[in-house]
Amino acid sequence: MEFRRLTQDDADQYRELRLTALQTDTDAFSTDFNEANARPISATAKNLANPSAVTFGAYDDGRLLAVMTLLRLSGKKTSHRAEVLAVYAAEEARGTGVASKLLDHLLAFAVDWEGLEQLELAVNSANPRAVRFYERSGFERIGTTPNAQKAGSRYVDELLMVKKL
């Protein structure tokens, strides 16, 4: 397994995995599949080149199996914070430790990112496996956003979590 930071050259594989994630785990993401599918690949490449964001991927035999992004807030008063988002592991990678190793790479990067002090994330409150994963990694629950997402008449609450670096 290879773990590395993604670049613009990875846009095709990233987009393919992201669209799979949005189809198979719709409640895990605030992005809608149809909206994401309508965006051109150039938008994905631009996101991967954003200096305020870093996306890490796990590859097996050249195939992207898992991703997670760290997006640093850009305001003068908020640049000490970053959000962990767009976390996904393909079904065949789940339960293998890939996500933990990928998070280790992200955390090592975060610790070295000058001035960064705190990581934040929002996770579907009805996904206990994901919540336990983040808690094992040192994230603490700090609150809940009720009705954070709405799909038709169905709502999804999100747990807000934080990790001090």
C-alpha cells in the first residue's frame, strides 16, 4: 500500500472514487452526487492544487482506495484551524487499517503545518463506526448540528468533533 499526497495529476482517479462515495454513502457527505457529477474534471484538479488544502490517498497497485482532505481556514483569526473532510475508503479497504494509516499521514502533515493548532470535523451521527474511528484517533465530541443535511424529507444530524494538535 502506498500513501501519498494527491496532485492535479490524480484528478481522474480522485473524481472517480469521490463519485462512488457520493453514490454508495450518500449520508456521509453534504455534497450531492448529481452536483458533483456535473462539475468538470478541471474543477477537481483545481481543488487538488489549492495551497490551503491537502488531500492524501491510499493506493494499492496503482488504484486509489481511500482519501481524506485537510482544508485550512484562511481568515486571520481562523488560520490556526483546519477541517478534515471528504473522508472515504472503498468497501474493499474497510476494516484493513488503511483509513487509520491515511489519517496518520494527515496528522503528521498537520502537526508540521506552521501555525496549525486544531483539527475539526463533522460526522454523520448515525454512523457509529466512523465516530469510533475518530474518537480512537483523539477527536472529541463538542456538539451536534441537528438537521445538518436534508435529503427530501429526511434529515441527518452531524456530530462536531475537534482534535488539538
